[in-house]
Amino acid sequence: MSPPAATDVGMPEMKKNGTTQKPAADTDSVNGFKHAPQKPLPDFKDLPRVAGMPPTCAWGLFDTPSSSQPDEIGTLNLLTPERKVRARQEIQHGITVAITWSLDNCETPHSGRMRPEHRIKRLPDWVGHDDEIRMNTQSGSQWDGLRHWAHQLTGLFYNGVQLKDIMGPESSLRNGIDQWSKHGGIVGRGILLDYLSWAESQGIDYSSIERHTISEKDLEAVAASQGTNFEVGDILLVRSGFVKWHNNASDAERKAGIADGEAWAGVEGTEASVEWFWNHHFAAVGGDANVFEAWPAKDERYRLHDVFLAMWGMPIGEMFDLDELAEVCKRHQRWSFFFTSAPLNFPGGVASPPNAICVL
């Protein structure tokens, strides 16, 4: 039996001076940052049409009527104070797992990206050091921000941002990753779907550096086997095995599978999977795969980078180190947790290491 679709429940009550109270939730402002008031989102098939854009487009749904500025954080608007407060219930054991992959693993990034460089400098006139880090933010554990990938057919980024808005004499800071920091980072209820372990239990053999597809039906089956339910605003993590492969591969195999690779395992982009993701109303998605989605995409209408980043404003996390998290979840037989991530607060930034921690 499949688990139920995403649900939203009321806020937990708290006791104060013997009186039952509900914590105040300011859904209009977080850290002084105005975000869209929460209202029920339409089902995928009922998304209001945006002129000149495909039916997957959700532009305008998160705009704040009282603001003249278009929304810049997309589905992160679903991380309301209410849901953040409720997510603390996931902390049961006081166990923390950091899922940002060590940057010294990124020896052979794909797409011609530079490997991270680290330089330690002596402090002049003092006994001490500084260090300098030079890196491409796509060369390791990363959040893809809303300036990273456009809807390829139109060349437009989330909420209508154009190339000229990002680079050139008319550029602005719209859709910069710093907007996530103004929203208070990425904090809420996280869930892990350990597809790799489930596939092994089902006798499914595949390589993470070949185009193996994970369907929405597979994700439902994983959730059912774990007893994991979905809630609106969840941060969904999918473990498909790339980090485990990398840890066991030789240098030559890593170069062939990453820098020289052209196909990777991941979540399949189809009309059915896109509808499934939208109707579950995740705030963000991520995984240990280096592209998240099965690559190359077979149908550009439902390429997940186009849909998630450009159409919905939903962050995509890649190359998260989920192996330890999977072990901890298995040991405690619970695959939900309190999730927190503090991306780089760099105005106009395109992407960022996640600096993410899961607390069980």
C-alpha cells in the first residue's frame, strides 16, 4: 500500500503557566523578510496558465500581493514558522549528521568545472594563519540556486528573470541565493528516501554512473517500505548511491565516471513524476546523485532542472553525503528528521555548499 499524499496538520500546542497555548506564527514576515501568505496551492493539473509558458509553470503563485517585487524564493515559501516549529518534533535522539560532502572529494568535477583549491597563509607579524578557498560552487555538495538553470526553451529563469538580469550592464541581484538567507535559511522537516537500500532489497542492480531511472512509483514504494509519510513543506532527500560509488572507485574510474561521464542515475523526469512532486508540495529536494535527475533527460518538457528551478523556484541539492544518515535512520527505524541548511549569504549568488545538518 502506498503512503498517503502530503498532509498538513495544525501547530503543536505548548504548556505555559498551566495554560495550553499555540505558538504565535507570523506568516507574513520571517527575520524581517516578507514572503507569500500561505494559501492552498492548486493541484498540478489546475495550475493557472502563464502566457507564453508551459503548463508546468507556477510563476506568480508565491508572489506577495502587497509587494511590487516578484517572489524570489519559490517553494521555500512553504517553510513557514508553523512548519519550522512543528519540525522540532522530529528531534528524538539528539543525533546530528552533517551531510555536506568533504570538498577534498571533488578531484574530477564534470562540465569542465574547477576543483576546489585551498591555500593557508601565515599572518604577518603574528603567530597564526588565514586560509583562502577558491572553488566553483557546483564542484561538490551544492544547492542549485534560482540563477543556475533556466527553462531552456525560453531562456527564462524563475519568475521571468532573464539572462540580462544576471550578467551584463543591466544586471540586478534578482533570484540571488542570498534571498534564501533573508528567509532564514532552509529549515524544516526533512525526509530520506533510501532508494539504494530499497533497490538492493528488491534485487535491482544498477550503476550510479549509468542512466538508471527512479520513478515516482519507486519513491512511493521506498516510502511505504520505510513507513515514511509526507507532509507539505518537506525537504526531500533521495539516496541513489553516487557517493558510495565514488568512495569505492579508483581515481581512473572517478575521472571516467564524472569528468568524462555523460549519463548518471537519478529521478526520472516525466509528466507523472512532475505531477507527483508538485502535488506533494516539497519545499526543496536533494540527493547524493551528482545531477539529482536521471541524465540525460529524455523529454525536455519535463526535465527536472527546468521544472523545479525555473518553473517552481524549488532548490535542487546534489552530491549530499547521505551514507551516514542512511545508517542512522536504519538503526533508529525512522527516516524523518529536523533539517537545517545555511547557504552562502552572497548577493546574487548562483549556487552554494549546503552546510546542512540533519537532527534526529
